[in-house]
Amino acid sequence: MNAPGYKTGYISIVGRPNVGKSTLLNHLIKQKISITSRKAQTTRHRIHGILTDAQSQFIFVDTPGFQTRHRSQLNQVMNRVVLQSMQGVDVVVFVVEAGRFGREDEQVLEQLPRNLPVILVINKIDILSDKLQLLPFIQKMADVFEFSAIVPVSALQNRQLSALIEAIRQHLPENPFLFAEDEITDRSERFLAAELLREKVFRQIGEEVPYSVSVVIEQFTVEGNLRRIHACILVERENQKAIIIGKQGKKLKDMATQARKDMEMLFGSKVYLEVWVKVKSGWADDIAALKSLGYE
């Protein structure tokens, strides 16, 4: 698409963990490409989500939550991804939770660029018990940074997302579209399959184990309308392996079934998914291991 007047640009979505960045991305592009859970560190990679309408192409960059509590090599890599994502983009979207702005949010705010338009998204307005709290919170946020716009939204309920799109569009440069109109991400199906399975681990397993988990796709083949996928869940200790497998393998089977259904919905085809668990001690602090697992 090269007609005059078309706008195309990159938009980085940043914020502390658990403010709803991935949910926002998924609802903006109307497709689930970025995994979600209530646990921090769910998003670990930079993921591009693409929205194309009649006038513009928005290339959203979903990023990990900026980490201030965990100090592993993995978390340092993720923080580097966040900082790099704000370079070479046209707009930054800074997401906070309605009524809440703490030290973790301030640490992300300190990293925001001063030479780019930054749009503040106040997410989760649906959870405010008293809607009158919103106006003073907006004023408070306007006082801490010179935002190009402030847009309260509920990503989960699709409220005010069209207003956010228009606020972003104002700052996109005139450029031809960089992706085909029907593309929604630049990530491969192999990558998306690994992420969907990792999401199930994060959602079903207790607080600590998920942070020691990664997923490796060891085989991904397409046979007509069937995708045959062999996946390995990587953990750091034997007891974590037992937790993920569960009694008589039930927990692992449930996670695999849920992941397969999500893959079939995303890929639009049947999926044969085989999953097993392996122990690899210390992978989250091993730079070579992180690179081999695709962490940037």
C-alpha cells in the first residue's frame, strides 16, 4: 500500500508487570498473539502485533514488564528488551493501572524518552469502585510527565480502544504499509505455539515454578490441514518436573489440551501436540542457554 496519506509506524507498549500490556495488544489487533496471566514475567519477548485499517498500519511492540524484583540473567535480558523497544519507534504507549502509581511504575517512567510522543494509557478503569477517583488520578499523572495524550481504557472490555487508536494515529508518519493487510504478527507459528503452551503453565502452576519454566518446540511440521508439534517444557529442578506433570500426568495433559485448542483457533487447522518435561539446571542464569532458547 503506497498511496499518499497512508500512515505506518511502530508503537512500543511499556509498563510494569501486570498492568495489562499483552491484553491491550490482543484486543487492539482483535487476535490473541501475546500470552497473558496474572503472574509477572508472563511476557518475556518482544512481540509485534499488527493492526491495519483503511488509513494506517499500526505495528505494536509488546514488551516484558520492567523487572525490579528479580535479578537473574533472564530478567536482565528482559529489561534490556524493554529499553531497546523504545528506540527506533514512533510512539510510546505507557500503561498504568487505574488508581495505582507506585515505585515500579516510577521506574518505568524514568526510562521514557523525552524526544518521542508518549501516550499514557490508564488501564482497568472497569475495576474502579468509585469512578470519581479517575479524574484526580488523571490530573496526578499529567503532573508527573508531559504526555502527548492520556486515554483511560478497559482493554479487557474493549472500552475506549478506538479513542486510543485515534490518539496514536495522530503521531504516525506518512509511510507505505510494511506488512500485508492480513498479517497480524511477524512472529512464526513455531514461536506462538511455544508461547501458548507456556501460558498454560503460568496459569495452572503455583507462584514460583513458572519463573523456572521455558518451552522449546523441538518439531513443527505442516501436513495439509494438520500441524504436528512436539514441545518440551524446560524446568530447573526435578521437583518442578513432578509438579508440572501432576498426579498420573493429569496436570500436564490438561495444559497440553488447553494449549492445543488455542493453537487450533489461532492457526485455523487441526493440531497434534505432544508435550514432555525436561530438567535443565540453571538455564535462567546461563547466557548461552538463554540465547539458545531465543531470548534476545
